[in-house]
Amino acid sequence: MSRRWTARLALVAGLAAPVVLLVFGGLASLVLMGVGWAGLALTAAGVWWMLTHTGWIRALAVLLVVVAPLAVLLLYATAGLLWVVLVSLALWALAIAAGRAALAEDGAPGMPEHPAGRAERPYLIMNPRSGGGKVEKFGLAERARALGAEVFVLDPERHDDVAGLARRAVADGADLLGVAGGDGTQALVAAVAVEHDIPFLVISAGTRNHFAMDLGLDRQDPSRCLDALTDGVELHVDLGVIHEGEAADGSPGRVFVNSASFGVYAEVVQSPAYRDDKARTILEMLPSLLARTGGTRLGVRADATVLDGPQAVLVSNNPYQRGDSAGLGRRERLDSGALGVLGVDVANAAEAAELLLHGGQGRGLTTLTAREVVVDAQAPAIPVGVDGEALVLSTPVRCRIASGALRVRVPRDRPGVPRTKTPMDWRRVRRLALTVGRAARGRGDGVA
């Protein structure tokens, strides 16, 4: 299907969604739409009260979270309009999907690839515990050695200095460093690769593999990452760098490939009880942290923007896609030369409901980009989560972006090469849909 017809499908489906409601539901459909929004608001408020209270208030909040959406569905079913609502929602989902597909070709290409010669003495560090034992499951050490790499498998019974291992390998002549492990270990060895200006190889043997995902690597079969040893290209990507204390500007800093988190999450993961019982620890600590009766009050400056007392701050190596500010998905690029900044400051249930009803946008959420972020507090040190590692750093803590600092060696053929997505824009979809004939062939594909 051509882009024009896909755009037309989006318009037709988008118009049909409210028409179905009005034709089959009449005025009652407008009431039910209001009830639906009210149900969403009550659900969000219930979640907020559940997280910020304990005891009987939390129990009632859990009940509200369960009952509110069920009551809305029951009301739709009683009115005989449940099928109408479901059809309308399906049409709207189709409209959004078709609109995005129509605009997909307007997205900018992915990160540029650079030619790369074959490494003569690659050195790979592998963590056998990462990802539930992926190193052994996929035979990564054996395959890497067969391709000519020197492999060091970490001992699960002791704490190896992976950065020290990497430096010694470079001193012995290694011309490529690589890691099969989690993002925290990736960051430590990546810093050594940058220090010596040699390529770095990512093997997706961790649990979440956020960095590998954003590089387009195969997360289901990490052995495919080793193809970069024989047929690879280079991506020049940014790194986040975090400094601590007043003398931060003179220190080399600690590298992060994904993000540094401050506030609520960082406070929770510092608790000794967190590793033994994550869910219970979170539920016990969140009320005081979100209500600002516990934890340390933060002050944040992102370039010229100041955030006063946010409950949580996430600083990421390049911004996450719009609509995925929590960092649960992927970054469109790793070479934009900017940090992504997410600040959460939700004061009450109304603001929590606003975030839900507006698709993650509202007064309680600040998203921006910056070259430098400074996080300070009236405390000598604050907890920080850096690529999943729980640290305590001296204030002020400074995060900056090191543009194009890391030369990542990736396979030429990899399954998840990202293409920058174009934001949904109904005006552009409409213009593309209404473009006809020769005009469509001449300029329809480049709708601006």
C-alpha cells in the first residue's frame, strides 16, 4: 500500500472512531466517554494514594484501582454499548498505526556507519552470571576463541576489577575490548576503550541489554554480536560522564552508557533490604519519599533550566523516544550530543491523574535535553543509580555528554537497526492523504 493510501486509511479510521460512538450510542455515548475518562482519573488517583500511604488508606486505594475500571466496563456492558466502545477504540488504534506508517519514511536515517578493519588482538571479558547464564548457554567464550579473541571469564566467587583487566589487556597489545555482561560492566570497559581510542564490542549477554538494543544488536541470540569480529562496522556514539564533588571538573568521572537516576528510585535501591525483598521495600519506602517526608531534597540545573525539589530525576545518555520518558523503551539515536533529562514532581492525586490522562504529559513531568546537568542537595552525598549500580556520590553531582567518544564495533548485518521515528502529526497525514496524481509522485513522499 502506498503512503498516500495509508494516510487515507488513517484519516478514515480516525473519523470513523467518533462516528461509530455517535451513531450507535447517541447521546449516551458522550456520557459513557465522560465516565471512561473519570474511571481513568480515579484509577490514577488510586495508584497515587496506594504509593503514598500505608495501612487502611492503601487498602482502600488498591480496592479503588481494581473497582474503577471494572465499574466502567460493567456500565458499558449494562448499557449494551461495550462493543461500540471496543470498536471505536480499535478504529482509533488503527488510525494511529496507519498514520505513523504513512509518515515513517520521513524519519531521519539511523546512526552513520564507518568502515572498520578486522581486529588483530581482540580481548573480551565475559560475566557467566549475567542474563541467567547466557555466556554458557550460547557458548560465547568458545565461539569467541574460535574467532581469534582472547577471552577472560569472570570468577563468580570473587570480585574482579574489570577496568583493571581491560587496561592490562591494552598494555599487552589488545586492539579491541569487548564485554558480555550487564550495562554497568559495559560502561566500565567502554571507559577504558575511550581512554585508549580503540574499538569496543558489545555482546548482549545481560538481562535488559538497553545499550545493545539501542545499537540494534540481537538480544535474543548474543552470539550474533560476535559477527562484528569478522564483518563489522563502527558507530561513533556518545557517552554520559558523571562527576562528583566540588573538584568534579578535574576528575575523569565515571562513564554511563544508559542513565543516572536520582531521588526516589536511587534512595530505594540503596536500602539493604531491597535485594532481599524488592516489592516490600519499595512499598515501605515510597510513601515518605513521594510525600517528601524522607530522603534528600534535590536541586537540579539542566543548562539554563532549574528544577526545584523534584522527587525523581533521570539523566540519560541521549534522550529516550517521546512518549517513553521513563526509559523503559529505546533511544532513537546515541549520537545526538545531548543528555536526556526527565524530572518528576507530582504533589497529589490530581497531578498523577493528569499524567495518565494526557499520555505522560502534565505539570508533574519535565522533559528536556541538555549538555550538562548539575544535581545538588543540602547533604554532603546523595544516592545515585548509575546503569543499575547503586552508588553514593559527593555533591554536587555533574553529568555531561561526551559526544562521539566511543567507537562501537557492531555486525554489519544486525536485526534491530533503528530508524528515527517521525512524531505523529495529523496535519501532515491529512496533507499526504489529499495529495493526488503527479503531485503525489513529485512531492508526496517528502511531505514537510
